[in-house]
Amino acid sequence: DGGITQSPKYLFRKEGQNVTLSCEQNLNHDAMYWYRQDPGQGLRLIYYSQIVNDFQKGDIAEGYSVSREKKESFPLTVTSAQKNPTAFYLCASSINTGATYNEQFFGPGTRLTVL
Amino acid sequence: AQKVTQAQTEISVVEKEDVTLDCVYETRDTTYYLFWYKQPPSGELVFLIRRNSFDEQNEISGRYSWNFQKSTSSFNFTITASQVVDSAVYFCALRELYNTDKLIFGTGTRLQVFP
């Protein structure tokens, strides 16, 4: 089935550790996105990528890094520089960022907890 | 500045009641799209509908209907004869023509439908 997979579903991290969240899509979409969701808040954009080997910072990129070496994959690294990383992380993709009407498709999310 | 406001943080209804979720947006662009997403307890956002700024026709899909009014910058969502399976967080989102990379989300409305 076509879709977006994120792993792991739950992740626990000790303070000071870097951790990488996986996002894979088999929809052949060009664009991919990472969002952070905190309780009672909407989704905030961390990073996005329109094409392989290129990505842009979103609204809250500090303390995060990404790579886009393959069209299907867009991993997110939460570094120790991120002061408050405990949150729910959602990955999304869309067919073409150049068209306003394209909806984004979302993965099931990863819940990260810092101990 | 672009913004999406969902003033209703949480709504509780009993099954078979009708319920309307409000969405008010701000944009300086004349061309934009509005979206509604559903986030069930599993966490994954599910796309419900897309509406462009030039189409003010109401949309009906089964028990769901949407009312778009540019005069009041609103894009409200009504569920008729609500069911327990409708329990979720619902997000309204805006995408502007000149800023196609960003999907701007409201803070969401949590709907609880009790049997």
C-alpha cells in the first residue's frame, strides 16, 4: 500500500543525546515535511524539502537537522541543542510544492520523550 | 500576517447531535486554499477537504459539510448526526499562493462524541 511510514512510534531519549526519527514514503512525492505538535497547539513546521539534496528551515528549525539523500526518505535528527524536544513529530509529503492546491499526506507520527 | 484561528478548544456532544467547528483565517493573499484535517487518537492526520479562495460553494460529503464565507474569512465544518467515531481533533489549515511551501495550521478543536 502507498503511504508514509514513521519509525519508531515511541522513542525515549536521555538528555544530551541526539536521536534520529525515520520517515519514508512510497507515494513518489517530491516534497516532504517535518512538523512538531505540542499539546493544545497546532502543527509547527520544522524543516521541509522540495527535492533531493535540498531542504529549507521552517519556523522552528533550531536544534534539529535533516537530510534528503533519497526521494523516499527524509530523516529528522533531534540534537542535544533542542531545549525542549518532548513532543509528537509528524512527517508529511505532497506531490508538488509549486501548486497551492496540493494537500499534504501525513505519517502516523513519532512520540519522543526526553527522560 | 497569515493566521488560522480555531477558537473552540474542545466540544462535547452526544451521539446524533449536529456540531459545527469554527475556523477563521487571515491572509493578505487573494489566492489561497483552505483545508480541514482530522486527527484521530492514533495520531495520523487525515485529509478531509480542500477549498480554493474563488469557490464559495458549500460542500457536502455524507454527514460532513463545509461553509466557506470570504466576507467573514471563515471556513466552518459541520458534522450532522455525529457518531462516536467522529471523536478526534480537527485542524483547519491555510496555504497561500505566494507561500506555497507552508501549510498554516490552527490550534485544533477536540471533538468528543459520547454514546
